[in-house]
Amino acid sequence: MSSFKPKDIDYIPRYTYNDYVKWEGRWELIEGMAYAMVPSPTIGHQLIGKNILIQLVELQGGMMSFNLDECRIDFDFGQIW
């Protein structure tokens, strides 16, 4: 009985550091696999996010809670703003 092997698995390219140094743009090379890096957010994008957060906190009366799986985080922004 033969084991199942997808045909395209042999065509996944593997790269070396010598390949990496020739590339343009921002890339990561992890165990021979190339990953395009996401650009950092612009200052304008971060300011918009900050303004949205401020409005959400004000709607909550200066308090905001986040539930991250089993961890609850409470912030009291009333003392900051």
C-alpha cells in the first residue's frame, strides 16, 4: 500500500540566505520559507485608532474591559484623561 502524498508538495520552493539578500522589499526567511512582511501602520492610522479608543472609553464612562480567553483586563481611563 502506498502512502498518499500530494503532487504539489514537491514544488514548495525553499530559499537560502544567498537568495534572501538579493530580494527587494521586506521579507523574512524562516526555515527556507519566504514570508512577506506587513508594513508598520502609519502615524495617521495610529491617531485614528487612538481617537476611536478615546470615544469608546468615553461612552463607557471612563472604564473599559477586555476579555482575552480566560483573562479579564479592566482599565480605568478616568485617571488618565
